[in-house]
Amino acid sequence: MKTRSSEKRQLVREELLRTSEQLCSTSDLSGLGLALRGRFPTLQHAFILDWVPEQAEDIYWVLIGPNEIAEVEVPRAQPGDGEPASLQQLDVATYRKKRHLRQVREKLEIALELICA
């Protein structure tokens, strides 16, 4: 019998995999997907760890490799309307040093398992 914790973990895994597949697909025209694929054309995985909606843009932290996280600021304007997304890379160790909600820490651990599998 599955515990509630393992069921929740499985749901998080499925959501991470689904959104990663979508973001890495060339049919995805979201600002985040376009920014990630534009900077990393051979991107295989993109696991969204956290997302903060701001007034002018949305900020995402996305695990893109076993040691790399992309911090992407996507303008709220439609993709292609002029203002490009900005993207910075940081390593996982640096990201872990910051304070995060337990849910974000759990997503990171699950995403690392998936990306290293």
C-alpha cells in the first residue's frame, strides 16, 4: 500500500516530466520554452522548480542539467513583441544555499533524480 507521501512524490514526478517534455518540444511556443530552447538548442530536460509572477514578468528557476539551473525572467508581453526573456545560469550548490520552501526543495531532489537517471 502506497503512503500519502509516496503518492504525492509520484504526482510531483509526473508533473515535472510532463512540463519538461512540453518545454523541450519545438511545438511549445510559451515564452519560457522559447527562451530555454533559444539559449540551449539541445535541451533534453527542463524541470521547473519554482515560479514567481511579478507585475511585468514571470520569474522561473528551471533545472536544465545535473549541476545547472536557469533563472529565466519572461516578460508578460507576447513572445516576439520586442522584449526578450533574460536568462542567467547558476549551479545547483549555489541555488541550494538560498532559503526555499519545502515544496521547492522536494522538487529539486526529485528533478535531480530524474535528470541523473
